[in-house]
Amino acid sequence: MNLVYIDESGNTGLNLKDSQQPVFLMAAMVLPKSKWFSLEKHFYDISSEYFGSPLPSPFEIQAKDLKGNSGIFKKLDFPQQLSFRDRMLQLLLDNKIKVIYRRIIKSKFAAFCDQHYGPGIKVNPYIMALPFVCTEVDHYLRQADDQLGMLIFDEQKKTLDDAERSLRTLRLDSSSILKTTNIVEKGFFIDSSKSFALQLVDLAAYYIRKYEENKLRLHVSDVDKQTFGKIRQLVSMGVGSSVVDILEWVKDHYVIK
């Protein structure tokens, strides 16, 4: 069994014109059950070096807090924050964790929605991205030694009902080109403050988004660019289609006029 943790970065809901977050990115971290305990233990050990043991309760690392010097990161000075960030990304690399992701450029997605659904009709990028990410995860699982996966989401998301319907369609709609067979049961929704793995994928998703924004020649801070060496390694270990932009995938598979 593989535990597949899913989170996103750049989520502004139906606001597709947010100039501060022009890209939406959804990432799935595929964690074999054999690596779960080791990853949790190393996460705890690293965190304890910075925040003490036992860890504060509740304890949650979020990329937005690290970036904004807020939340638990207010206790650390700037060099400590960067050190913590880099060690957490290295933890993923050391464990050879697979991360699968897809991006949506919001301005292009807004134009796509206007053209195909009519002016004023908007689709949440989260709901658009989820089936594409799940399909790529399923494709990977079919080729893995352990071919089954269980999806795990942050229960605090406001899109739970839509996500459940999307997952049900992927399992049961035989007419859909996007279909999953190796993802078991349904999605499981848990409190991210109680899941170290969800916190890790939140961190990875943020810096992968910055990596993708830099590729699009959008502004990215020098501090964020410091992670790109590790992010390139993490992305290179990923699996699935080389087309990470969802609208590009749609253009490749459908005729869009």
C-alpha cells in the first residue's frame, strides 16, 4: 500500500486574477508504507532540533508561515528558518520520495473558462487539477511494485464534497478518459496539524510552484531560488507525463477551438 498525500499551493479559489499568486499547483507525494515510520521519525527528530522535544502542541509547519515569518517560525531567526527548510526538502530526497504535480496558469485558465463555459462562469482550479493529478498517480501505481494507493487530503479544505464527487467519477465512470483503478476506496481527509507527511507535501508544493513560476519568467525571490537545486532533484525523481501544465495536456488530447 502507498499513502498518497495531496496538497496545493497558490490556491485563491475562484479569484483567477491574483497577481501575487499567478500559478496554481497541486502535488501528490507517494509514500510507500515501508517508508512511513522512518519519514515520520526523521521529521520529528529534525523539528525537535529547532523547536524542542516534545514538540509544541499543536505543531504544524506551513510554507506560508515559513515565508512570512509567522506561526511557529517566529521562534526561529532567519538562518534557522532557511536551514529548517533545506533539511526538510533534503529529507524527501534522502528517502527518494516520488512527487507528482500539475500546474495551472490562472490567467490562461480564466480565458479557457470564458471560452468554453461562457463569461462569468468560473471553475475552481483545485477541482480542475485533482483528476489529472490522480490519474498520473494511478498510472505510476500500475507500474510500481506495490500497486495500490490511498489518497489523503487536508480536511480543512473547503472543497471536500467536490473532491469526493471527482474521485467517485474517476473510479466509476467508464466513459471518462481520466480514470483510476489502483486508488482504493475514497479519499481520506485528516487534520494536517496531525500529519507530518501532509506538512511535507505542503512545503514541497510551495517551492515546486516557485520553481515553475521561475520557468515562466515570473518574479521569484532570490531566497526561494536557493531551493531550486533540491527542487530540480525532487522533480527529476517524479513520474508520469512530461506535460505538467493542465491546459497544455488538454490541447494535446482534445481539439480546442
